[in-house]
Amino acid sequence: MKEIIRNKLIGIEREENVHIFYACESGSRAWGFPSANSDYDVRFIYVREKDWYLSIDVETKRDVIECPIDDELDVSGWDLRKALGLLRKSNPPLLEWLSSPIIYMIDDEITKNFKALMPVCYSPTACIFHYLNMARNNFREYLKGDIVSVKKYFYVMRPILAIKWIEKFQSIIPMEFGDLVAALVTEQELRNEINSLIERKRAGDELKREPRIEVISTFIEMELKRLESTVFPRRDDKPQIDALNAAFREILELPQIAKLSLN
């Protein structure tokens, strides 16, 4: 499947005349608990030729590439300029892409330059509010009541553990759910129930609506209550844009980008 994905990405490069410098898995496969029928959520960052950016209407140009979704593949990507703007905001999905354990395509030089900006742009406060909203919304939608959507436990537990990671380590969270559980869940009964859910999902269990799992639900409710009453530091100031602009200009001058204008 990796070869199919790589060929798909190469085809996008040809059709769109772009250079994909980073492509990774972003869904349940990267989180460490795919089921037998999980699709592949492929996300990438690309660069266009320099002149594409040097136009008065660049603000109106489309800065994403989205492929039709089929039963196996969900493939989409962000333009470099868009990605740098989101990095400036400490966008959690982008930060997670850059720490994915499954890489499909990489230009080491550009990716190294891009990742060097992560510590400059990382905002613990911005990430905490992103994950808190995600946990709160999914809990309200799927996990209230005696019968719940069991699969959605992952979509509430993961953002809650992400916040706990940030509170403890003040660093970008690991993408794999198992790493969060191992580092942060110390109560054995809770850990056992979480690991049981992971194994069920890996075995192909659809994890539909079932009676709530008391130990997990209680943990979630207690953590949401705690987080709702926590006063977090003021949102961090945006980092200086100079470093982002410098990286943007340096990347556009690289030989692999200059080649795009010859196509």
C-alpha cells in the first residue's frame, strides 16, 4: 500500500507541477490503533514554483490540493505558504503531521528547515484550547448517557491526554495514542480498559453503541470538570514572523523548486 500511496503522490506532483516535501499518515494508523478496514489518511505539504507566489492575486489562489476520497485513500495537502501561516498559529493538526511515525515521502532538506521552526512557533496555550474544545464537543455529542458510541472514547481520551501531556511536559505531543497512555495513565483499571478498547479496534470490532464503560467515562468527566475550572495562562504572543519569512524565501530558492519553472 505504501507504494500505491507514493505513486499517487508522484502523480499529484506531475499533474499540479508541485514539489511535495513531506507526506505522512495522519489518522488511526498513525495513532496506533487501525482496524482491519481503516482507510489511509494521507496528508502532505507542497511547494509551487517561485513565480506562483510572486503575483498580486496570490491571496485568492487555492492553497490546498484535495483528491477524491475512495474506500481506501483520503489524500490532501497544504501549500507551503498556508502551512507556515498555520505553524505560526501553532496549529495542532500540522504539528501532529510533523511527528507522524508513518512517512510516505520526505525531502530531508526542506523538512529539516520547516521542523526547525516548530520550537519557535509552539504555543502550549493554543494547543490546550484546541484539544479542550475537541474533547468537550465529542463528549457532548457522543458520550453522554448510559448508552454511548464506544469508538468515540478515543476521540475524547486522546485530546484529554494531549492536554495532560502539555501540562506535564510543555512540549508537542506524540502522535501515537499508546505513548500518551503509557506516560500519563497510571491507574491500572483505567489503563486495562483503554488497552482492551485498542485491542478490540485492532481486531476489527466496529465499537458501535454500547453501555458506557464506567471507569473511562468517570475519568473523562472528572478531567473535563477539572479543565473547565482551570485558569490557563494568557494565549502566547505570536512568534516573530521574520524567521518564517526567511525560511519561506530560502525554500523557494532551492534547486528542487527552481526545477518546477522548467516544467
